[in-house]
Amino acid sequence: MTSTLPNTNRANILVVDDTPENLRLLTGILSEKGYQVRPVPNGKLALSAAQKIPPDIVLLDIMMPEMDGYEVCQQLKDCEVTKDVPVIFISAINDVMDKVKAFGVGGVDFITKPFQVEEVLARIETHLKICSLQQTLQEKNQDLATAIHQLQATQEHLVQSEKMAALGQLIAGIAHEINTPLGIIGSSINNIANFGDEFLEKMPQIFQELSEESQAYFLTLLYRATHQETLFTSKEKRKFKQKLTGVLMAESVENPEDIADTLVDMEIYENIENLLPLFKLPDWEVVLNTAYQFASFKKSISLIQRATAKSGKVVFALKTYAHFDSKQEKVQANLHDGIETVLTLYQNQLKHGIEVVKNYGDLPKIMCYPDDLNQVWTNLVHNALQAMDYKGILTIETQQEEANIFLKFTDNGKGIPPEVIPKIFQPFFTTKSAGEGSGLGLDIVRKIVEKHEGTIAVASVPGQTTFTVSLPIY
């Protein structure tokens, strides 16, 4: 499952206003932008329409006969079907207490009439994006809960199997790989929520008070902050900050370190010569801080997208690995997909001292038992990591030669003694300490490969051990 932002061609907006001219104006504006608009002239009809077909967002007037906007919003929030639909108030009322009341009954935003078209569209788009991201987070949490449930059920039935023993050793690393992106998502959602609650309402007034020159600098900052694609390390960012500080000091700009720090946080690293006049203007702090807020909002969205993609990959790998085909029928499968699933589950062990080199050839899909082969890749990767004490180079090569596929797993560990090599595929033979291995891993690997009418061989010298699996193409 992938995360997508809302498609405006499908977004359904309920517009509630007792003034026909306002309804026509808003309906026309939103329809032109591709939204599906449902205009209703009063609160009762709004509640009925929302309950029959819940909208994606509601634009709600306050001053209406019989039932005002506050009551409509309250009833929407009390209804299970519509409680999560965002409500944006649009009203000529501009009193602070009225706005407080609007937020108190569940509104997410407040637009004062007469409104600017660009402001209305921007706020609608922002809240649709926030809703989409929140929905994605809920779906990911459900996926994680489902994956954990499947994992627990599998452990109950296969607790003695070599596959579940390997997976049990990986659980801590897998939990870390899932918890890290979840933490990023939670933090970013809070940043987005704070941005909407504390900043959007003030933005029109801030922008109007800026001079044309300051507005131009604001747009330049915003563009540069949101179009930086290269990722830098913390060490590289510190170097950029030092360089920017030097440039600012040379121009006698006040607070050069603070400005350089903010620019680097906004991912503006160099070529600031055309920005230097900004820091001589009286309102430069407002311009810089406002642009920083917007850049942080965009950064939070990007972090959520990357984090959901990462957690989704781990969840998919868990589901794939924990899957058990009770029918045991051969299916067409891509062997690279199985190897990548195993590497994903081992990511926490790999990233701290292992370099993985992949020399993948162009392989066809083959008829096989993919769940069983995943156990082969798991054992070969696990043994390689242990042989290198989790520090070294793991090379995985695949190639097709005539009617066979060859898969090689090579580590640069200490090697296997010549007298041990003839015994390693025997059941219960192990060179590991007591409690670290059952001696069944490579025996299971050999049986799975033979089940596929293939072969497995090993060649080892100190500093290079290679297991080669050969599988026929049928």
C-alpha cells in the first residue's frame, strides 16, 4: 500500500451558506479547480447530505437562520459517520471570541469574509493533505497490527522450526526498523497540526504587511527551501553553516550565526549573494521566520512520505517472510524479490558494519517454492554475517547460464577449515557455541535446494567463503 495525497478531481466538498450569491461563487471557484461540490442553503440539509454521503471537507457559514454554523459543526462532530470530516468556517464575523468558539466546536480553520480565492484554495488543499496523511498513518498502524498478529500466530505453530528461530533473532532489529519511522511520523504529524493551528490563520495578515520587496524575498526563500533534493550529512551541514556565517559576517549582517543556522535548516546551503540585501531590511526576521515555518511544513510532509515508505517495506517483508503456503504448490517467483525480503529483515544488523554488494544478473522468473527459498537465503545471509562477526563485505551475485540459475553468497570472514567443509551439510553438525545453533540450518538448506532439483556447493579460504546455489529453469 502506498501513500498518496488527495486527488482534487475526487475531493468532495460540502458548501453550506444561506446566501445564494455566496453559494454560487464558492461552487464556481471550487468546480473550476476540479472539486466535486455540493452546495446546500441551510444547516438541516447540510447534516442530511453529510450523513448520506460524507464529504472530504466542509465549508461552513456561521450566521444562518434556524440552525447556525456552530450547531451544525457540533452535530457533525457528534455523529460517528462525520466526526472526522474537517470543517472550515467562512464567515464575516471577525471577533476573536467567535473564532475561539468555532475552534471549540471542532472547526479546523477560520476564513474571514470577504475572502481571497487563493487563500480559500490553499487552506482547502492543506487540510485535505493533512487528512490524507492521517489516514495513511492509521492504515499503516492497522497493517503493523495485522503483521504482528500474523507473526504471533506463526510463532505458536512453528516455534521449533529453523525459520522461526532465525526470525526470533531478528525481532529486536525489525521492531527498531518499524519504531523509528513511526516516531518520525508522529513527530511530523504534530508539526503539521501545530502549523495549521498556530500559523495559517495569521498568514494572510503577515503577508499583507510585507513590502513587495520582502514578499519577493519570501517567495525566493520558499522556492529554494522546497526544491533542494540533495541530502547532506550533519558534518557537511556544519561546514555549510560555517561558510554561510563567514559570508554574512563579511557583509556586516547582524546575528550571522542564527541566520546561517536557519538557512541550513531550510536546506539553503550556498549561493546566498542575492539574498544578502534581505538582511538589511527592517522586516527581514518576519520574512525569514515565515519562510522557515512553511519549509518546516513541507519537510514534515516529506519525512512522513519517506517514513511510511520505509515502514511499509518492512511490513511487506515481514508478511512475505512469515507467510506459509499450506498447499505447497510451485508458483512463478522472482528470486531477487526473495533475497531483498531477507535483506530488509536483516537491515538493522547490516547497516552498522556490513557492506552489501549486489551483482544481480537478468534472471527470469522460475517455478519454485518461494517461502522455502527464502529460508535458504536467510540461512546463507545469517551464516555469512556471523562468519564476519557482523563487520565486513557480503557480496551477492546472480546469473543465468543456459538452463540454470546460479546464486552466490560470498563473505570475507575467517573462512571454514578444510576438514570441516565435508561435514557442514550434515544434520546436527555445528561449529557454533552451545545454544547458538541447532546444526539443522544448512541441512534444511540442502534439502530445500534438492527439493528444487538443484545443488549447493561451498568453497572457502581465509578471507573468502562462497556458497553457490544452482537451480534449474523450468
